[in-house]
Amino acid sequence: MNALKAIIARDLRLAFRAGGGAPQAVAFFAIIAVLFALAVGPDLSLISKIAAPLIWTGALLATQISLDQIYRADREDGSLDVIIGTSDELILTAAAKAIAHWLSTGLPLIIATPVLAVLLNLEREAIVPLLLSLAIGTPALSLIGSFAAALAVALPRASLLISIIVGPLYIPVLIFGAGAAAAGASGDPQYGANLSLLGAATLFAAAFAPIASAAALRSNQD
């Protein structure tokens, strides 16, 4: 357990240091919201209607840009080979890497969401359902992304390949997340169903993504 805590702490330090992925992800998230608001124009009612799906899409894209860094530092300093060769619980190690990625990327995106929601003229009562959907759904993005990063860990420039891999896998999370946020904002009775499906997607990713990540890491070592 102490080893897993050390992995999470190390990854968090790397993510928030100069040149780490966390600040860039939040900045990219904000830029997407600002540019889209400018592109739509002065129609505040239209911006308000599409704010929740837009924020969900921005969170998804912002998560993608830092996925290749999940295992990059370990590969560059050679510690990844040591982790794979000596770790008896590689599945737990892969889960710890995904947790660290969510803490350094997903959580800051959630914290930044209320500010962007105000910028996009999202109604006040819609903010809580949006935040809840992000809190439930974004861990799945990190878990699925960690699997894609493990698959492409041996490639020197894997960002594009990782994005191609996670794109189809992210679709259910995006649909249920944006659907839950929109339904919660309008009082639609489908809110609970969408939120349950989103939670199920995250639980499925939590159960299987670390196993798949560990298998991918061992395969790349071979």
C-alpha cells in the first residue's frame, strides 16, 4: 500500500511541476470553452443550452492531451522496466497510475468547471448536475486512457495513437455524461437513468482497465 501511495505522490509531483500535463489540460479546457463561446456569438440562450455538452466534450479532449504522460517518465528513466519486472501487483500499480492521472487532470477540470459554466451562461441549477456527472464520469476517462497509454508505452510519440484508441471507448462515457448533465438541468426523469449508466461505465472501467493495462505493459516488455 505504501508503494502505491508513493507512485501516486510521485506522479502528482511530475504532473504539477513545470512542463507537467496538469496545467496544460486545464488551460486547454478553458480555451475550448472560450473559443466556442466566441464562435457561437452573442446568442446567450443558445450557449446556455449547449454549455453542458460543450463542457463535457472539453473535459474529454483535455483529458486526452495528458494521457501519454502516464507512463512517459517511468519509461524515460528506466523505472518502468523495474516496476513491471518486480511488481507482484502490477494491476494495482496500473490502478494507482490511473488514480494519479485523475487527481492531476480530472479533479482540476471539475474544480474549473463552475467558472466556465458561468462564462457559458449555464443556469445556476444546472451546475450541480453537471459537476456530479463529471465527478462520476471523469474517472472512467483516466482509467480507459491509462489502458491506451499502456498499449502505446513503447512508442516514442504515441499521443495520436492513444487518441485514436480511446476515441471509440470514450463515446459511451460522453453520451451518458452529457445526457445526465442535460437531463439534470431540465428536470428530465431520465437524469437518474443516465447517471446510473454513467456510474456503471466507470465501475466497468475500474474493474477491467487496470487488468488490461497490466497485460499491455507486460506485452510491451516482451
